[in-house]
Amino acid sequence: MLLRAEVTEVAGVPVVALSGRVDLATLPALSSALSRAVVAHPARVVAVDLDAVEALDDSGLGVLLGAAGRARANAGDVVVICTNAALLARFAQTGLDRAIAIGSNVAAVT
């Protein structure tokens, strides 16, 4: 399945809403979408909505961390919106939840 990325704005926060699978085959699409959003919104928080993501492998976690680093270098940040119990457990297991703010909606992470 392909990865789809749609950029919207919720309560003044740019949101990259993803759907599909994040794996080696879809990494270029994920990286491109996050890079475009971070560059287009310097010094702002960019939220990544993962609620419609079916699977997220380790390489996808790395792309999220890289995007957060680029945003922070420009006085911004990347936060994650996620309510999927399996993904939340994975974030806790890998420590992503200590590196990137994760919440159930935009208001919870901004």
C-alpha cells in the first residue's frame, strides 16, 4: 500500500496527515512530505497525524526524528498525533515518546 500525505491546518497548526504503511518502500514519500512541511513552516510546530497509519517501521521512526531535528534547528518542532495503541506501545519501547511529544490531538501536543 502506498503512503498518502495530506497537509492541512488545525487551530493554526500545520498538520501532515499520513495514511497507509511507513516502510522502506514509502520512506521517500514520508521524508519529502515532512521536509516540505518543516521548510514551509519555519519556527513553528508541525504536527504529524499517524492515526491512519497501519504500520511504522524503524526507518520511519528515524525520519520522524530527523524531521524534528531539522525543525528544532530552525526554532520549530515536530509533534505526533496518535491514538493507535500498538504504535503508542512501539513509541514507548523505542523511546520516541521521550524525544518527540505525542498526544491524541493537536491541542494535546501544542
